[in-house]
Amino acid sequence: MDAREIRKVYLDFQAEHGHAVIPRAKLVPQDDPTTLFTGSGMQPLLPYLLGKPHPQGRRLADSQTCLRVQDIEEVGDNRHTTFFEMLGNWSLGDYFKAEQLPWVWTFLTDKVGLDPERIFVTCYSGDEENGIAKDTESAEIWTRLFTEAGISADQADVGTEEHAAAVGTGGARIAFYSKKNWWCRGGSAAAMPPGEPGGPDSEIFYLFPSIEHDPAYGEHCHQNCDCGRYIELGNSVFMEFAKNDAGGFDELPAQNVDYGGGLERIAAASIDSPDVYRISLMWPIIERLQELSGKSYDTHTVALRVVADHLRGATFLAVDGIVPSNKTQGYVMRRLVRRAIRFAFELGLEEDFFPQILPVIGELYASDYPEVAESLDRVTAVLVKEEKAFRRTLRKGLKQLRGYRRTGVGGEELFVLYDTFGFPVELSTEEAKNQGIELQDGWRQAFEAKLNEQRARSQQASTMKP
């Protein structure tokens, strides 16, 4: 089953269970000034999870396009992408754990066809200090589902992922974690912003036995290990609480369910590959890049992954109306585009190649997201303009950076690369690390000082009268 089929099967499955299928929200939040991008399926639905009635009812489902640039430097491994789709279903005070977890199990095992023997789950171990109980209910449901499939559902309390890495789980099918299985936008119960919803969650992982555990991530492998042996497929959040101004927790007016499943990761599991770049929404981009460059995926894996991911993300940003700039969302888009061009240099693609790649991306999404095909000419013009602008100075900028090998790179040098050669500072520092060029102490502060000086001069010039 390819990724497009999985998306359709999921939405049809949710519709059969009474969910209204809603369209994706744009990558740029419309009514949320606290974040630059839509980074999860629940983000556009936050007001409704807090109690506002949704016009389409209490059961909702979608496939939400998301962008998480905090993962940008991890792109290049087998499972991280900046752009991805999240399959989501929500109950706004309707059903809860007893319905949600069996539905997830049925979708993954019966509809997608994943091997139940390779599914592992985690649950919340509780927080006595804040009066939040251990999630034994979810564990009991999972135990029943595993048992019905003829699988032993042994359990382990591991607390933190650090503890699990040190002592292991004994291969437990169900593992209880602490902060890892509490979901809110703050990341933990302690950091949860006042007024926002959160609660315990139950995560689903798929085991890839072909991947050997890397001891660099701890003595023992476990569900939340970063070695890539276990890959998280989805997460059912049971939103029961809101943080109050006093730092405590109040129960929400209704118990909500927020499920998010990574389409790319589920698609990879369905073809029995731990590599999300081999799925039907990614591999055609890789294949076209191989044709253009003459380089193979086996020898230039990281560069091909980075270029494919970044151009896919930049395409959807352009579809949603963002253009490259030096501010906010436009700056992130510029960083994606220029980072893609930099990695394309490793493939020998030193001339403009966007016009050969963007139609491939457009075709992959044209039937499911018509806005991609409708805006492809405009998107191509935006991205090709940025490609041409950066290529004019890329080679000179790289030469300038290599000239700092002896002295190291400080804030002033980074500002020159930014101001003269168009290098986003993150690209310069990443490239410096790759080339073994030392970053001088205080480079960040010095760079910001030079940037502020430039802004002050610009503001002064703009107020001068002729």
C-alpha cells in the first residue's frame, strides 16, 4: 500500500466511524501568533479542544500538512523530515480510550496490514506530585488487543528514556514512561502553558529487527531509543487537563482525544522499510535527483534526503503564500531553499535544477491537494528566483568561509557571509562545523550586534528626508 492509498484508507475508515473529514489548514497558522508554522494536526483545532463547538461536530479527521524546522539538522537520517503529513482524528468530548485505541490497532493491522508482532506501545507512568494517575486503563486495553492477537503483553515501568537506556525494558510490549508520555505544547506537565490543554498519551512504535542497536544511544534499546530500531508511528493524546494560573491542573469540561499518525512513517512500515525516503511520496523525487546528478542513493544518501525534504517543504510553503525573505516564515523558507542548494553542490548539481524537480513534487500531490497543481507555475517562479539569486554568490561565499580555517569564525565573519553572500547564519555555522572550522566564543552575540547596527542604519536612512 503506497502513501496515497494509506491516506485515503485512513480518512475513509474515520468517516465510517462518524468523523467529518475536514480540509488541511495552511502551514502558516491563521489565528495563532505564538508559533510560525503548523507543526501538528491539533494546532488548528486548539480552540475546539478547549471547549468551543466545532461547526462540523464532535468527531473530526484530516491529513494535516506540517512543518517542524526544529528537526532541520536531523534531516538526513532514515526517519526525520521537516515537512510531513499527520493523519489525525479527534473526539471533542465524545468517545475516549475504549474506542480510540482499538481503532488505531484495527487501522494499522487490518487496514494497512502491519505485523502485530512488531508493534510496541508506551503509556504514561503518572505524576504523583501533581495528582495525575498512572494510565493503567490504556495499558489494559492494549493488553487485551495484544492477547487477542496471540501476543504476550508484558509490561515494564521505565520512567525516563534515560533510565530505559541504562537498564532496558526486557523487551516489554508495553512500557510506562514519565514525561515522554505527557503531551502538551510545552513538552512536559511542568512546562505546560497556563490555559492550554494536555494529558497522558499512548504512543505506537514499529520494530525494525534489521537495524542493530547503536550503543551510542545507551546500553539498551527501548521504544523511545533514537537508534532507529523502533520508529514511532502515532500517538493518541487523551486531553483531560488544563493548566491553571496557580500551576495546578483542572479537568477540562470534556475529555478529548487527539490522535496524530505520521503518514510517511506508516507508509515506510507498510513496505517494511525503516527509510521514510523510500516511500511513494519521496522516492520519485530522489530518483529524479539521481538522474540529474548521476549520483546514487547508496553513496550520497544524506545529500539526496536533504534536498528532497527541503524542496518538498519549500514547495508547500510557497503554495500557502510564503515567499523567501529575511523575516519570520520567509527566513525559514529561504534557509530551506539555500540549504537544499548547498547540499545539491555535493551531488554535483551546480546549475539551476529546481525546474526539473518541482513538477515531480507537484505531480505527487496534484490529485489530493489540488491547490498544489493550481499554483505550480507561481511556486516555480518564486523558488527559481531564489535559486538563481543564491547561486550567484554561493561559490564565492564557500570560498570566503574556507578562508577562515586558521582564524576560526566569529560574529563579524558570519555577518559578512550573511550580508554579502546571502548565507543564513545557521547555514554558515553548520558548514563551518562540517569543515572543521572553529566557531569563536561569543559569535552569536557579535553577529546579533552587527545585525542590529545594520538595522539601525537602515531605519535612520528611511527617516531621512530629501
